[in-house]
Amino acid sequence: MPASSKIISPTFGRRLRQARLRANLPQDRLGVLAGLDEASSSARISRYEGAVHEPPVKFAKELAKVLGIPVAFLYCDDDRLAEIILAYSSMSEVQRGDLIILMSRFIPLHQ
């Protein structure tokens, strides 16, 4: 499929902008920290946030690493689930285990 006919989801761009603002990073700085050339970093991040382009998953992982978020957050199209992903990623292993136990009381996790 030609690149021009590829459908770009606005979710990635929206989540990237949300995470970047949360990290208080300008577009150019985020790009440089993720490995982009300084001269083009702001434009590239702007294109990602504007859903003009979507980066390869490998680069999305670099962006997530710089932003301190799980890459799953960038692709999550459900706002509540995205919040849960962020909360879960900041929990300790003990808290994560406790959460799984709590959830299993309401929802059978393994069927």
C-alpha cells in the first residue's frame, strides 16, 4: 500500500502531545532526546502530533522511554484505559499485584 493511502489514526498524535505536555517538554527537545536531528526534530514531532505521519513502533518506543510512559499509552484510543495504563506504570510491583487481586474479585481474569 503506498504511503499516501495509509490511514493515520489521530490517537497517537493526541496521546503524544498529552504526554509531552505532561512532561513539560517542547517538541524540539523531545525529538532530540529521542534521537532525531536537532534541525528537524520540532517539525517531525509536530507532524506526529498532527497525525500527518505516524512513526515506526521502534521510534514510538524511544519517544515513550523519553517521556517515561508505556508505549501502549500512545496507541490507546480509550481515555479511561489510557489513564489506567499511566497509573499502572507508576505503581510498584506490590501495588500491581494488589490491583490484580482486587480486580479478580470483580472480574474473572483467567477463564
